Amino acid sequence: MLVISVLIGIISVLTSYFWWTKDWWRPFNITGTVVGFEDFIIGFASGGIMSVIYNFLFNKSYGKEIKFKPPSALLLLMFMASLTFLFIFVVGLTSFWSCIITLVFTIIIIDYYRQDLILNSFVSGLSMLSISILFYLVVILISHTWVDKTYLSGLSGIRIFTIPIEEFIFWFLAGMWVGPLYEYALRKKLISKRVR
């Protein structure tokens, strides 16, 4: 959990600086800068939740290493960064669409090579979607103007509970990607703790 939390925390800061704050969202932060430590905290917390939610819900632990070697997780991260960069700066897509297309491609790659992690991926995605709905409901109860002051023009304008639909799509796919990432990276197979 800690490894993935730190990784997603760092990725959150970088992607916020280069992509999201251009046309997706620009939340206020204490420092008043483009990105702040809040971006790391959001990435750190959500990465940790996504990485263990399936294991927690289904009482799973890490088993033996798989025999074959799928493409490395580092290669996947480089692929994601390159593809997102290409979609934004060459093709001209918004950061949302660039991110979504890249996430879908990456999830397909992970699920193709590690079909044993498909359920993990799907449950992690649904779990993050549920958590994000609860989070946003609390936020809009605290400040009903938060959405209008935070989100930018690169979104569709479609809202659910006054929250842009893009947020729910993103968190579902992010959960599907991060959920099995650690097991994929270590080439470990999940087994029931009762089996051990």
C-alpha cells in the first residue's frame, strides 16, 4: 500500500502540473500555486485505497510468483506518459480524453497478460467509484459552489449530483488500473488467506 501510495502521490503532482490544471480542474490550495502538497495527499490516499481495496474485501494475500513475464510495470508507466503526452500535445485532445483513452489501453494490457487480476481490477474500479461518489456528496454538502469554482472548460458539462460525470469515469478507470498494479508489477498471484 505504501509503495503504490507514494507512486500515485508523485504521479498526481506531475500530472496535475502538466495536464489536469490546463483544462480539467484547478482546485484551490494553501500555497496558491498550480499544484500544492494537496495534490500529493490526494494521490497518496487514493493510491493506497485503490491498491488494497480488493485484497481487503476478499481477504486476499500475495501468493507465488507467476511463471511468465508480462511487460514490466515501469514500461507500462512510460507507455502511459508517452501516450497521454501524444494525445494532448500532438493530437490536441483534452486532458480528460487523453487520460481516459490511455487508462483503457493500459487496463486492457494488464488484463490481457494477467487475466487472474481482472476481478481485482473491476472490483477496485467499482470501489473507487463508490468512494468518489460519497466523497463528492460530502464536498457539495459543505460547499455547493465548489464545483463551479474548481472545474474548467475542457469537460462535457454533464453532471451527476452536480459533479462532472468525468470525475466518476476517471475514478472508476483509475481504480481498475491501480487496483492490480502492485500484483502485476511483482508478478504475484493473489490467493485467499485461508488457503495459506
